[in-house]
Amino acid sequence: MSKINNKFFWVPNFITTLNLVSGTLAVFFGADGQLGWASVFIFAAAVFDFCDGFAARLFHAYSDIGKELDSLADLISFGLAPATLIFAMLELTLFGVNHPIFEIEGTPGQWIVLFTSLLIPVAGAFRLAKFNTDTRQTESFLGLPIPANAIFFASLALIIEIGTKQNIVPFILNKYTLLVSIFACSFLMVSELPMFSMKFKSLKIKENSVRFIFLSGIVLLLAILNLYALPLIIVWYVLLSLISRFSVRVK
């Protein structure tokens, strides 16, 4: 096993680097108001984030550097990158167009609304710091995982960019919709709400009932709503975590 570790120790860190690069590209495109491309790179970062953990388990290539690198990459890809998307969406909501930041002519109130997007990376940083130091989160999570937060906002941006149901866009590009989403996701990230992990240790139905129910719900949502199911998948994840917690308490 040590030979495998020595030979492939670089694989998880390389994949984590791809996560970081994807997140940085998402920041570049998000800051330029390119919601579609920014969303694509956030989704790519999420795929790499899943794969680096899988590679680490496969090759037993764990390291303190890898753990820290993963958190730093996640803060960029799933904290800062969605914040740029939110800022751009709020700008569209308030002014109908994306301007370079130094060309924005807003009232103090409008600037406050724009800068609520900063709550996402701040809450995300606390979420990651808590995860790295909390021994209770080895099998499940306490609070919304930061990738789920990013996927939610990337999904909204993708719907705005390529969705065909234009009546949904005004609902998303609504100041109150976005503000509620920002505060809700920020609160959930730093909360103590138990949320299940998608790590399968076996394929036994009894041990993975919540995971299989979650995956079945995803299939159903995608079959019915297609693209528009993406943000609802994160809502479904939160609701199922709440239901699961309640059922355990009842027992």
C-alpha cells in the first residue's frame, strides 16, 4: 500500500488543483457578467471536488497538504465564485445590465444590496474552518456543504442564461428572491443542521436508504423539470436532511 501511496500521492492534489483552476475561471467569467460560463466552471469544480476525494480514498493518498489545499480551492470555487455570480445577478436585478464595478451608479441602499453577496464567501469560510476542526463531521455534515451552496446559485444563473421559460427569469432576478437565497444559504452553511453525506460504504438499501431516496428524487425532478430541477435538487437535499433528522428524533 505504501508503494501505491508514494506513486500516486499527487493524483488527488492534481485534481484539487483542477477544482481551483475551474473556480478561478468561474470568478473571471462571473466578474465579467458571463453567467453561463461561470456556472459551467462552478459545476466543473464540483465534479473535480468529488473526484479528488474519491481518488484519495482509492489510492489511500491522504495528506495534511491535500486537506488544506482542498479547503482553499473550495473557498474560491464554492465561496468566491458564486459570490461573483450573485453580484452580477443583483446588478441585473437593480440596473438591468452588468457594468464594470467602477461604472455602477447606485444609491447607498443599492450598494448594500449588492454587497450582501459577500455573505456567501464569509459564511463559506466559516463552514470550511468548522468542517476541518469538527470531529463530528466524519460520516455526515453539520450545515450545508459549501459545494451545494455554489451549485444552487450556479443553477439559478444557468437558468437565466440558457433557460427557455422566460417567465421564470423575473422571479429569479428579483431582489427579494436573491436576498432570501443569500441569507438562507449563508445561515444553512454555518448552522448545526445535520445533513447526510453521499459517500456510499456499501450498496445495502438499509444502510443507504436516505441516499437512495435522494437519488430517486433527483431522477424524478430531472425527468419532470429538466434544467429547472437543478436548484430544486439542493432544496430537496435540505428538506430530506430535515425529514431524516425529524424521523430519527421520533424514533
